[in-house]
Amino acid sequence: MHFNRFAVIVLSVSAINTCILLRGLSFQWVSAREKFQQAANLIDAEQRMKKSMWGQFWSAHQRFFKYLCIASKVRRVVQLAREEVQNGKVGLCNMTSPRGEHIAM
């Protein structure tokens, strides 16, 4: 009888990647937020509409950075999978983070 072994490997986002992410993209999100605010003012949006709009905006913001952090780990995951294949094993990768604590910067 053969048993499979599984290992959970937590990869962190490097400090360099964190700086690049925060510096390069925070300006774009600030600019986008300003444009959303201008659009809401232009159409004289009701409070209910603004609440929905900002909920969608911040949800997109959070998802964007979550998946950007996951993407920054792809190279290492591919390297680990290749090592497993070279050792005659099967590499199975799951790069999700349901609660977000593994991708915190």
C-alpha cells in the first residue's frame, strides 16, 4: 500500500517585491479613487449608490493586491514543482489563500 505525502509550503513576499508593489501601484489606486469620487460628484450620486460603488471599489482593490502577491510567488512554486518531478514525484500546487493571512504584506 502506497501513501501520499503532502507538504504545505508558505512562501512570503520579499521585502523588495513589497516595496515595488506599494510604490508602483498605490499611486494608481489613489488616482482611480479620485476619478471614482469625481464621477460620483458629477452624477450627484445618492448615498446608497456611493456606498455600493465604494464597496465594489475597495473589494476590487483588495482582490487586485491579493492576486498580485500570489503571482509574485509563481516562479518559486514552479521551481519546487520541477524539483519534485525530477525526483520522480508529482508536484501539485494550490496557490489560493482563502483567508488572506498567507499573503499579508
